[in-house]
Amino acid sequence: MLAVPLAVVLFAFASASANAEAPPVSASSAAAPAAPAHPQVEFKTSQGDFVVELFPDKAPKTVANFLQYVKDGFYDGTVFHRVIPGYLIQGGLYTRELRPKRTLPPIPNEADNGLSNLRGTVAAARGPDPDSATAQFFVNVVDNPRLDYVGNQSGMTWGYAVFGKVVKGMDVVDKIDNLPTGPQGPFIGDVPRPLVVIESTRLIGEAASPVEEPVSPVTGQAPASAPASKKKPGAQH
């Protein structure tokens, strides 16, 4: 459920086939549309809706993990528990009562995929261990290239894996980012007021037209970066 000193960890803001003869293909299944190269997920929140396009070609494990949570309905009823104006919004783990949900096992870090944490991109939040991402994600509201992969020397240099981009409703993300924040529940700060609830997430149907033209992953480094006083996104708050 995403700069500053690298020592400060972004709290996280914390799944075979036999060679048997294939069955006959029915006419209906033969006509079924192929899965989109870049699937899209719609978020309905208490502050409005936005759509994220995913990049399985760049972050296959991260996208598969995220889609499993979406298909399981895991995110429905969770909240954006961490909002840092001019930096990022983070969610995907905590309930309305700010209690963490049980997650699937952590996944390998795919930050070394050529994608940069630029405005509108979605990345996997994690703890100090580079391979500790589970359900949490964050949306960059500004260009945050300092969150990118630098090297595999340590958790501080591994960066945060970008796996998608907001293609519709970035105004909603900005609206969330501009909410007042403060302490609530177990968190000493950064909790938006009112609490932003993810009411539902859904994989946009294969037959549905994409909301925009497919967006190519952004790989360039931007000159702007988050203020040096900002903390990094992590697996805990």
C-alpha cells in the first residue's frame, strides 16, 4: 500500500504448462481480442477518478504483482495514507482505519528498466531492502529523478521501479496532493485530510478503447527534482 538524505528510506511511505494436445479453438474464443500491450487500470477514489497505463514490457514482475492485487480487489477500500505536496502521493496498503492489510510476498526490484520517476509516473514503494515491494505504490507529482536506479550497491542506490503512468485524471492526483495533511492513527504526519479512499480499482476491459493514445514510457532524466527536504517513498510510513 513513493530527495532527501538517501539515508531516509521512503516508507512503504510496506505468482507451467504441459505439452499436451491443445483443445479445439471455438469460434468465439478465436475472435476474442488480444490482451492490450499496455493494460490500463481505473482508480475510483473519494476525490475523483484517474487511469493508470501499465508497462509490462519494462517491469513485467511489478505489473503482474500490481494486477494480481487489482484482480483480487485488494486495493478497494484502502487509502492514500501519505501525501507530500510537490513530491508524491502514496497508498495501497492501509484500510480506512489505517491498519495494514496482509500482502503477497515481496517482489524483485525492477528499477533498472530505463524508466524515470517523472511527473505522473507510478512506482512501487518499498522499504530499505531493494526487493521488499509488495502492494504499496506512489504517484510522482513532480519529476523525481533522484528516485531512479543508480546502481546495485545498496538499497539507497537501487531506486524505485516505475511500472506505469497516469494517462487520465492527473488533475485528481494534483487535487489529492494539495489536500492539507497531519498526524492520524499511527502516523506522525503526511496523512491527508479528509482521508482519501480508493473506492475501487478495475482493469479496463480488453474490448474497451483506451482513454488516450498509448503512452510510451518516459526514459529521459528531467532537470527538476524533489526538494532536498523530502523523504523517500518506503514500505512504511
